[in-house]
Amino acid sequence: MNLAVHLAIAPIVIPALAAPLALLVMRRRRRLGITISFASCFAMLAAALGLLVQSRDGIIRTYELGDWEAPFGIVLVTDRLATIMLVLAAVMALLALLHAVLTKADRDGWHFHPLLQFQLLGLNGAFLTGDLFNLFVFFEVLLIASYGLMVHGQGSARLKAGVQYVVVNIIGSSLFLIALGLLYALTGTLNMADMGLRIAAIGPDDQWLLRVAALLLVSVFALKAALVPLHLWLPRTYAVATPAVAALFAIMTKVGVYSLIRVVPQVLGDDAGSAAWAPAPYLLPAAVVTAVVGFAGVFVARRLSEQAAYAIIGSTGTLMIAVAAWQVDTLGAALYYLVHSTLAGAALFLIADVVARRRASFSDTISSGPAFCQRQAVGLLFLAAAIATVGLPPLSGFIGKLLIMESVADTASWGWAWTAILLTTLAGVIGFARAGSAVFWKEGPVSDGAEPAHVSRSDMAAPAIAILLLAALSVAAGPATALGNAAAAQVLDAPATARAVLGER
Amino acid sequence: MISLEFLVASAIGVLVAGGIYLTLRGRTFQVVLGLTLFSYAVNLFLFASGRLVVGRAPIWSKSVTDYADPLPQALVLTAIVITFGMTALAVILMLRSFLETGSDQVDGAPCDNEPAADRADDRADDREDAA
């Protein structure tokens, strides 16, 4: 038995084992539970890095569950894109976990650690699977865990937002199932690679049905990615969630983007008849509006966590502007920006929490209050995260946006893309400058009674690490973009993936 | 003569229409009913995606050429389990939200017929009594 082959399933097995273990020991031995949670996240990171190194040779490896041959069984596909996402998920999990433990946010409820592990199980599964129905199942796993995490810590604001979040996602899941049912009825398969081949054989009578199915599927992914006009659920949900959880949720919108990048070239490629690149004409306008809405929200937000939530929407819009062109260099730039924007979004949420913990009754509202402890240090962190998010040099946001603008310059609609990116950058700069100067520079009236809390410096660790990772991403921009371009080339080469999954036929 | 396809399709259509109407209502109980109807419709739809056939062999064997497609049945089973769990979770969450905020509106707005503050107080009293 070759262990290296079985590495592919490790990111799914590890959290599946860690979650019930953590659940069992949590009540009596909290420290042991935290240890299990950390160990599981580090093991996932190690497995993901191992897979990333393995996938460097450009071979698309498949892992057939239960040794059932594709397309009859479920396959896991580890190519460059999937392994990049796995590494990103493990890093985000460690950041969220570290912050939750340091700020004791994991003690607000009983089940933070098991839920976190189940969330990771869903995320890793969604990144790995090569089967469309299995993708739905892993979406559900990560959603169910996210419902629990979303209302972690309780409180009426969280419960209210939680109800809306659950209702929206149940409807999204139902639409996903309808799209799956249509695609299965038309092609008779659920394996993505197989579906991509069989979709060419659909008769002219069924082309309209195929188009409906394709667009429904894409709408569901757009809902997960919070593209306008399907973004309304996000700001309230993310702004009221426990900050460590919100930081982890920064990768959840990216699952929607990932699914689009994975499914559209593979299933709805050139051969797909009426559904060939069906979402392409709608994606660019939606992305442009998303970027504008997101950064307008950054401009007008009243709280730092709300601002971070809108920054997530805005960066998803910027990301989709690049994805919507469906070319190797634009998609490569998009992947670089995807990693960057996930880390930057998480950093913003964590810093909002760091501020809120120090300002007593002012919390993280964008208003000037009395000076609070370690204000310079927190202010510097906020400055770095804001620079990264809006895309000013020297951090990776600048490189990401530059790459996107350079790569879309050859496309027909480059004017829209450039205008949107430049204008939203300006709006973002002003919005963050306004928030930063109100919170960190001006001194307002001392609030009645509530003394600003003295908090240990340790809670700045997780956001500082996120900023350091962004700096590393900027320094290593060369190798990172090379990897992004290679991953993009691999994911756009649908026939090669089909050969790897189904064997030579 | 009404065909089987027409019957199932119209049933799915009615369920979806009712489900969407109820889901768009303001109160959480109606939303739960709407989600339930909608998920029933989706399950029926998934089931029908294997084509509606009567009296075929259930499991594939080499001698049988005409068989009922087993895959949608497996898919429906998965979907039923998931939607059942989801519905239970939604009910609990909405109940908690109602107890916590004193409002059973999805957007958390106060109810029309009863001032929200009174209701929240009532709930708080109830909880104290229970404790």
C-alpha cells in the first residue's frame, strides 16, 4: 500500500476524526480539546502542503473512493487549483483557531472546536471532489457547520441574522438540487469530467433545458460567492458573527468562486452546445457591480466589522472581473488575488475584533472615542490590512490588482474592468482612511462610566500573522503567480482533466 | 387521459409555487412550511430525473435490458436526509430567535399586533419562571 496515494483523502479524514474526538473531550478536558483542534489543523496544513508539492509536476491525480472506477464511483481530484485551496483553507483555519483561543471566544459556547472541524471537512471536501452531487453534499456539510458557528456566542443580533442566513442557504441548496437533477436527467452522469464529455451529445430539443440547468447552477455558485444581486445575505451575517468565525467565513465566499472556476470550464466548456460558457455574458457586469457595491459599502460602513464584510464583497467582485474573461493569464491573476483577498479579509475582521475588545462601549463603531491601550500598534495593523485590501503598494493587493488589470487589457471589455477597479480602489482608500482616522487618530469624548479595557497584546497575534503572510505573498509574488498561472492553465484544459479522471478512452 | 408526467410535473409545480409564496412571507412559521414544501418539490423533481417508469426491474443485471435508474433514488435519499436535518435546524434556530428577540418576523421587526417590548418581557418572565 502506497501511503502517498492516500494522502489525497487525508484533508477529509483528519477533520472527520478530530471533530467527534474534540466533541467527546471538550466538556471535561478543554485543553485536550483545543490541542486536538490545533493538531488537526496542523496535520491538515501538512497534508495540503504535501499535496501541493506532489501536484507541482502538473500531473492530475485522482483518488477513487472505495476503488470504484470513475465515472461510477466518486473521485477526488488533486490538481494544482485544489491543492492551493486546501493550503489556503488550512491556513485560514489556523488563524481563526488561534484568534478564538487567544481571545477565549471559543468558550462562548460548547461546540466551537467540533463545528470548526466539520466546517473544514466540508471545505476540504468541496475543494477535492470531482463529482457534482458530492460537491452538493460537501456544501451542505460546510453550511450546516457554518450555521452553528454563525450563531456561536448567541445573542439576539446573531440569531436574527442566523435565521436569514439559514433560509437563504436552504433555498440556494434546493436550487442546486434542481440544477443537478436537470443535468443528471440530460447527461446521465454526475461525474464532472464525464458530464463535460457527454454534454456534447445532447440533442437540439433539449438545448433550452441544458441552458436552464447551467444558469441555475451558476446562480447557486454566485449566491455562495455573494455576487450582486445575490449578495444581500452577506454583510449582516458576517458583521455580527463571532470575529474569528467571520475570518474563517472569508474563505466561504471563495468556495463559490472556486466552484465556478472548477465547473464552468469542465462541464460548460466549448462542447456544451447552448450552455457553452453560458454564464460568461452575465458574469462581467455582475462582477463590476459587485465591486462597486462592495467598496461603496466600505465607504459608508458604520462599524469596522461591517466594513470588513463589504470589503469581502468588493474583493469578490474584483476577483470575478478577472475570472469572467476565462483566459489563462486572467485566471492566473485571479487565483493570486483570491489567496490575497481571503487573507486580507480575515485580517480586517480580526483587527475589528482587536479594536472592539479595547474600546468598551464604543466597540468597533467608526467613531472617535477616548484613547485605548496599544492604539499605535493596532492602528498600524489596521493600516497594513487596509493597504492590502484596497491594493496600494507594497502589499500583495497592489500586485494582484496590477496583474488583473494587465491581464484583462487584451479583452474586449477592458474599459469596464479598468474603470471599476480604479474607481473602487479610490473609494476604498477614502473609506478606510475615514475609518482609520476616526478610530485611531481623533480623540472623542470619554464615554460615561465604561472604562476602556486593558487587554493583553496577545490578541494581536493572529492579525499580525495574517499581515505577515500577505507580506510573504508580496515578496514571493514571482513563484506565486507562476503557480497561479500553471493552476489556471491546468483547470482550463478540460480534456486533460477528463483523461486523468476517466482514463484513456 | 392525463399522463403520469403531467400529474407529477403539475404536482411539483404546485408545490414549488406554494413553497415560494410561503417562503416570501414575513413570519418564521410560514417560512418553515414554505421551505418544507419547496424541498418536497425538489425531492420529487430529483426522483423524476431518472424518468418516470412503471414496473421495471429495480436492479441492473446482465439479463435485464429495461431497468429503473437506481441513482436518482439514492440521490433523493441523501437529499431527504439533508433537508430533514436542515428543516429541524431552521425550526430550532427560529424558535431561539423568537424567544430571544420576542419577534417571529424573519427580519426581526416587531410584530404588528403586539408591542415587541411587552412580548420580550413576557418571554423573559417565562424564562425566569421556568428557572
